[in-house]
Amino acid sequence: MRFTIGNKIFSAFGVLFAVFLIFGIQMYQKAEEMRKASHERVELSTMKTTLNQMVILHYSRLMELDEAIHTKSLPTFPIAYEECEFTKWRAAYPVNDPHTKNELEKLDSVHKQLHIVFGQIVALMKQNQYDKATELYESAVKKNLHEMIAIYQPMFNEIDQHHRALVEKRDTNLDEMKTLLIIGLLVTLGLIAIFYLWLRRSIITPASQMTQIANEISKGNVQQEIRFSANDEIGDFANAFRGMIVYMQEFSAVAHRIGEGDLNVSITPRSENDVLGKALNNMLITLNEIMTQLKEGTFALNSATSEILATASQVSSGASQTYSALTQTSASIEEIKQTAKVSSAKAVQTAESTVKVMEIAQNGSDGLDENMKGLNQIKEKMDLIASNIIQLNDQSQMISEIITTVEDIANQSNMLAVNASIEAVKAGEQGKGFSVVAGELKNLAEQSKQGTKQVQKILFDIQKVTGTLVMVAEQGGKAVESGVAQALKAKSSMEQLNSSVLNAANSGRQIAASYEQELSGMDQISNAMSSVKEATSQNLSSIKQVEMSAKDLSTLSQKIKAIMDHYMIDESK
Amino acid sequence: MNKSDTILRARAIAAAKVEASNILEDGINLLHFRIGKEKYAIESEVVSEVYPSVSLTPVPYTPSYIQGIFHIRGRFVSVVNLNDFFGIEKMSEDQTGFIVLLGHGEMEFGVVVDDVMDQSELSRKQLQMIPSDFDFPRADLVLGMSEEGVIVFDGKKLMADSAMKIQTEV
């Protein structure tokens, strides 16, 4: 019969339980003894208390009596024996043995005696025979008391002795119990140690070993060995685990082979429920099929990608060329557009500026008309001045003539004077007075001459000025004439300018209009070019991408082929 | 009237002074005239009249110094160009302003002058001889030269000169 783990555990617990039981019974007994002893002690205690109470009571009674005697009053406590609490106490006193009963009887008789004395004393007191009472008290009561004490004392002693004996017994019991406990503990401890080691060997060691192995397996390391064997559940577990490990090892070996590329392996499923085995088998079949197909496929892929690559390169170069040509065309169109824009702008500017010029020409023409009016006015004024000057000239001419006349007169006077003086000289003495007169006449003539000279000088100046004025007037007149002529010329030029400007404006407008058309046409072309360019650019980028993809593809197919070659196919599948 | 009075008075004084100084012994009253740049003088005795310049009518077959004749108060007077007569080149333009009529005895002719200046009294002693380096033809007709360089003609001799007598007959 297998000693299973359960059995082992059960047996271990059983042993422990037995040990507990033994010790427990022992302890129980001892406890029971102690309980009894305790009860006894309680009884004894009660007895003692009762005794004490009785003693105290009687003492207090005695004192009361004493006081009553001294105060000559009646005591209040019950005098009669039947009324004394002693009776109750006595009833309550645990009587377990005849000796005690005997003692109690004795006590009771003494007590009865005491009460009789009490009655006597009270009767005496009632009779106011206090002295007798006192006397009686002194003698009888004391005697009674002594008797009581004689009985009490041994009773107390007995109780105490008993008590002590019980206590001793108790101590002994306790000691025994302690010993038992210690022994029990030690035994238990030993047993526990033994069982621990035992169970450890049976359960924990293999369990931890297998946990370790399982951990290793969970990490993937299936090359494990279980060295443990036992004829119990753990042993079974270990065996099963061993089987599992073998299973996993087998599968991992197969997987390894597959990983190496050898698809020429097979797996036998362990059972109908071997999901992994069946799955691996299916996987192998599928892999073999796939690999075959892949091998065929990669070959085709390789050749195809080479072709694609070649084509893509061709297309790429062609697209590049197209793109560059488009770029150039686009650039040229842009230039044309720019030029057209500039020309158009210039034409518009010209048209606008011609309007301005026309305005200016018109202003100029008007200005010239005014100018001419002004010039004509100037001319009229000039003519006026000229006529004035002529008048002036005539007048100065007249003055000149007059002056000449005066000069003539002066000269003639001079002549006359000279002649007169000559005659005077000829006359001799008589002519002296005459020569004086002649001299005076000469002086006069001289002065006149001077005067005329001055006037002539002034006239000369005037004539100079008028001459200048005439010249100026003539010049002015000429200037005016030339001015007028120039103004007329300018006016005609202005008019010519106007007409030519008008022509220019019209031409400018026409040019602007034509440029506008050209511009719009250019825009259209430009847009079209942009679209084509964009399309070509996209095309180019796509082609480049295609080319790159083709290259990648080619590389990839090469790689795949290499990988494919690596695998050995199971032809049977 | 005050001004004129003052002027007349001043003149009178001046004239009076002139009169005082004019009295010279052995003095000749000369009439100064100018031909071109040269100043000449001639005795007032021989001067009959000073006449303003008139247009002269040239007479053919007469010496070159006969500038022409002119009509004065009913008689014809011949006019002489002294420069030509003396053979002096005319230094200036023809600005004949006057004709000095010279007359002595029966001889009468005019002299073309540019200008007639004042008369002056001059003493014979003040006349100097013409310097030898001063080329003046007909020095015999010259009385002398004054201090101011005025050539004084001898009028009487001039009038009497044979060269002046010209046949007026053609």
C-alpha cells in the first residue's frame, strides 16, 4: 500500500494528536485536582470567614454590652440565642467531617451559654444592677469568651492547616503540570521537527524542484531532468511532469529542425487531444505547401522585377527629359508674359500720360493765346511809347534848333564883340570905353555859349536817352514781334503736338488693348504649361518611386530566393 | 536884381583891373587866334573884322593857299589858308570857325582860322625871336614869338607881301 502524502500528513498529525492527548489528559487530571482543591480552599475560606464573623460579632456584642453597661443603656443586639445570627452561620458552615461537626457543636453550646449570660446581664441591667452586670460580664462573659476562643483557635488552626496542605498540594500539582508542559512542549517540538523534515523531503523538496524546472520550462529551457521519484502523489506528479517535459522536448526539437529550415520532419500526436501536435503537423504540411509555392513564385518574381526595373529606368529618363523641356518652355512663357505685362503697363502708362500731355498742351495753347494777347498789348504800349518818344525827339529837336539859334546868336555876339574891340583898338583913346563894352559883350556872348553848351550837353544826354529809349522800344517792338511770331509758332506746334499726342494716345490704347489680349492668351498658355509641368513632375516623381520600388522589389526577391533556398522541403507533403 | 547887380559890379571891377594892366608902353594890341593846334596872333590894327565862317567859293587858277572867295556886305573877299601859304601841314581837321578879315590900306583878305581868342596887349620886348630849330618858313613875316609860344605875325608885312597879290584876272 502506498504511503501517500495524505497518509504521511495524517500519520504525522495523528502522532501529534496522541501526544497532545496524553499530555492533555494528564493536565486535565491535574487541573481537576486543583479545582477540587480550590473548592476546598474556598470552603475553608468561607469557614474561616464565618468563624471570623462569628468571632467579630461576639466581640462587638461584648463591646456593645460593655458600653451598654457603662452607659447604663440596653444593648440593641438580639440577646436571645435563637435570634442570633450564629444560627444562620452555623447552618451555612460547611461541615464535611464529624470532627468539624463535633467542634461546631461545642462552639454552639458555648455560644448558647454566652447568650444565657447575655440574658442574665441584660436582666440585671434592666434591674439597674449594673455592678452585678459588670461583674457577671467580667467573669462569665470572659470565661465564655475564653472557652470560645479555646474552641475557635484550634478550628482556625485546623482550617489553616488544611488550607496550607491544600496549597501545598496545589503547588505540587502546579509543578507537576509545569513539568508536564515542558516535556510536552519538547516532545511536540521534536515531533514537529521530525515531521517537518519528513514532509519537506516528501513534498516541499520535490515541489520546489519541479517549480524550478517549470520556471526553466516557462523560460523556454525544456532540457530539464527530474531526479525525484516516490511512490506517492508527488511521485506521480513528478512522473507526469517528466512526461510533459519529454513532450515539450520533442516538440522543441522538431521546431528547432523547422527553424533550421528542415521541413522534412514529422510529429506524432500523443492523443486525440494533442492540439499542439496536430497543429504542428498541420503547420508542417501547410509550410511545405507554402514553401513550394513560394519557391516557384520567387523565381517568377525575380524575372518580373528585373523587367520592371529596366522599364522603370527607361520611363524615368524619358520623364526627366520631358520635365526639363517643360521647365524651359515654362520659363520662356513666363518671360514672354513678363515682357507683355511690362509692355502693357507701359502702354497704359503712355495712354494715361498722353491724356496728361494733352491737358498740358491745351493749357499751353490757352497760355499762348493769353501770351499773344499780352504781347499785343505790349506792342500797343510799345507803339505808344515810340510815338511818345518821337514826340519827345521832335521837341528836343526843336530845342536843339533853338539852342543852335542861340549859339549862333552867341557866336555872332562874340564876333560882334571881337569886331567891336578891334574897332575900339583902332579908335584909340576914344575907343577905350567902347572896348570895355565890347569886352562885356564878349563875356555875355561867352556865357551864352556856356549856357548853350550846357543845354546842348543836356539835350545830348536827352537825345542819348531817347535814342536808347527808341532803341529799346524798337528792340521791344522787335522782341514783341518775335515773341508773337514765336507764340504763333508755339501755338501751331502745340496744335501739332496735340494732334500727334492724340494719335499717340489712340495708338497707346490700341497697344494696351492688344497687350491685354496677348496677356490673357499668355496666361492661358502659362496655366496650361503649369498643369502639364505639374503633371509631368508628379509623373516623374511617381516614376522615380516606381523605379525605387522596382529596385527594392528586385532586391527583396533576391533575398526571398536566398531564404527559399535555405529551406528543405518535405517532398512527401 | 541884387544878383545881377553883384555880377555887374564884379565884372566892372575885373574890367577895371584889366584896363589898368592893359596900359603898356610899346604895347601892341594883338588878336589871338588858333589854326589847328598852333596859336597865332596878329596886330589888331590890321584886323578889320572877325566874321563867322562861311562857305568859300574856290577860284580856279589861283594858288592853293587861296582857299576861295566870299561875299560880305556887297563886296568879295578872298580868303587865304595860312597853313598852305606858309607850307605848314595842317595838323588837325578843318574846323574853320571864323574868317579874320585883315585889311591894311587897300589890301584886304581873309584868313581862315579855327578859333578866335581874346585880345591882349603885348610889349615888343616880350616878343622873342623864333628859335632856329623851329622850322617856320617866311620868318620874315613873323614878328616873333610870345612867352606862351604864340607866333605873332607882322600884319603889315603880311599885307604887303607880294605873294598876296594875285592877279584876279583869269
